Amino acid sequence: MPRTPFAPKDTVPAPLSRRRAFISLFVLALGGFGIGCTEFASMGLLPNIAQDLLPGFEAHPEVSIAQAGQLISAYALGVVVGAPILATLTARASHTKLALWLLLFFVVGNLASALMPGFTSTLVARFVAGLPHGAYFGVASLLAARIMGPGKQGQGIALALSGLTVANVIGVPVVTLVGQAWGWRSAYMVVAAVFAVTLVAGLLVLPRYAGDPTRHPAKELRAFRGGQLWLMIAVACVGFGGFFAIYSYIAETATRVSGLTSSQLPWLLAVVGIGMTIGNVVGGRLSDLIPRPAMVGGFVVYMVSLAVFPLLAGGSVGVFVGAGLIGLTQASLTPAIQSRLIAASGDAALLGAASNHAAFNVGNSLGAALGGAVIAAGLGYLAPAWVGLALAGLGFALLLLSLGWERRRGSLLATA
């Protein structure tokens, strides 16, 4: 990677002071905050985007909303494509350098999302904006764990993800309000500014960890020979799809079924974010203490929340409760699943960490596509919840298969 102002010279960093470590962790989380805004704000603004870019919205809103859902799938596809490719090609790079380059990538991708003139070009821009997503969360998780010290991988992952969950409390509702008031394009402009600020802050404060010249892309790819890695990727792909089957269409469900007004949507998104923030903190600690029970028990309560949602979402109060529970239970699973993916990837830790977010966004795309399909088929806006429950149930079955396989073959994932 050429040396530029965005690629600081590697050094062996001195031990970080408590203050420097805190600020560095905050900057990493701020990048996650920007990612949460760009990924989830699209869902709250989906009706606005559909009305602006797709003809026939007023006559057939269900069809237009389902088509606009392709923007969510395009971003998710970008994550899926970008995560393993960038993690593999940058195997030798300094994690600090990589994080900064990815932040620059986010600035460009979100500016493009705001400026493209039509639906197809916006679709392409959303794909580009998603490319650095998985690699950033992967490298941020590893940097955070390194800054925090040994034995805190789960908490490091949770810290990197904390920006994403806090984004759902503050950033997504605010960006949604901005998009409703000044047009959806302004929302992506705000997100680009968040990434620009994070990039500048990262240049100033992140510790300069050196790269590993012994790594090689071919060596990283050997991790994909492991059946456990593929099985855990499948767990995340299918299991997390349940969340996105519902959340991708939360704006339409809340306004057309639950009786909320568009001005109340940011509050609903904030409740989901609060649930995700609590779940992420609890899940990070449980992942370090009791990883297997955290995954198995976490999946069970996650499935219960998905089953309860359509029973609650018919009312204006119930939809807040149901959506908050889904956010909480889904987020509590993420640190444990990512820790297990890292363990299954062996030495290719960055690839394993990035693969979790690629898998997460396969679930994003799968959930959005299947949820949109049942809506377009005329089954109603609550039908995606049953799709989500089916996906989560399949993910849980795959997790049990992974754990059973491990018991039969010995402790292949001793740290998971």
C-alpha cells in the first residue's frame, strides 16, 4: 500500500495511556456509528426513497417498497463481496492503515449514494458503500481487543460494535429526521461527514501497529478449507436474516399496521437501538465468560422475540415493545458468533472477523428479499415476521449441528 497522508508510518507503539486508549477505542466505535447510520437509516427512509426514485408508488406502494428494498440488498451484497476480498488482499497491511483507508472508502461511497440521479445508479452506489463494511468491523474488533488487552476478545468485538448499536439509538433516528425534513439524500451527506470526522480523528490518535509481512493472501484463504468456518458462516447468514426480514420494512409495518405516524418512526428506531446497545454489552461479556451457553440461550430468546413480534405489532405500544426485544436479542448473539468465527478461522483472524459481517449481511439481503417477497405477494406487513422466525430456526439448527460436530471430533474451537 503506498505511503500517503492516509497511511501513517508504522511504528512499534509505546504502551498506551488510559486516556489515549479510551480515545482510540472511541474513534473505532465512531466508525461503527457511521456504519450503523448508513446501513439502518435506509430502512427508515425506504418510503421516501421509493416515492422519489420509483414511478407508481402511490398506485402500488407495496410493489415499490419491495423494489426499494433492493437498495438494502445491494448494500448487503457489497459487504458480502468486500469483506473476504479486502481482508484477504490486505493480510500483510497494518491494521491501523487498513482502518483509515476503509474510512476514506466510506466517505466516497456515501457521497456517491447522496449524489446519484436515478434508482439504478443509487443501487450501484449502495453496493460500493457496503464494500468496506465487513473489513472495517473486522479490523476494528482486532484493534480494540489489542488495545484492551488479553482475554477481552468478546468485549473488544462488543466495543467495535457499540458504535453500530448506539447509532440505532441516536444516529439512525437523527439521520431519519434529517432525511424526512431535507430529503433522503441529505441523510447520506450527513453520514459521509461522520466518516470524514472519524478519519481525521483516527489519523491523530490511533496507535500505529505494524503489519505482518509473513502473511499472504493464499495463506489467509486456507481458512476456508475448514468445515466449521463455513458452518458458522451459514449460522450467521440464515440466523440473522430473521432480524432483517422484519427490520427492513419496519417503517411500513409501523405506519400501515401499528398506527404510528411518520414523525414517530425515529422514536421506534431509537427503541430498537436501545435494545441493540443493551444486548451488545451483555452479549460481549457473556461471550468471554460462557460462550456456548451465550449462543444457544441467545438463539432461543431471539426466536421467542421474533414469534412475539407479530402478536404485539398490531398496536402502537406493542410495536415498540416487540421491535425493542428483537433488537436486544439479536445484538446479544453477535459477539459470541463472531468470536466463534474468529476461532474457526485459525490464524486468519481478520478474515474470520470480517466473515461474520459478510455473513450478517447475507442475512440482511436474504431477510430483506424474502420479507419483501411476502409483502409483494399480498400477505401483509406482518408476514415477514414468520419468515424471520423460520430463518432464525434454521440458523439455530445449524448452530446445534456445529456444536455437535465439534463434540464428536474433539475441541476444534477451544477458544470459541
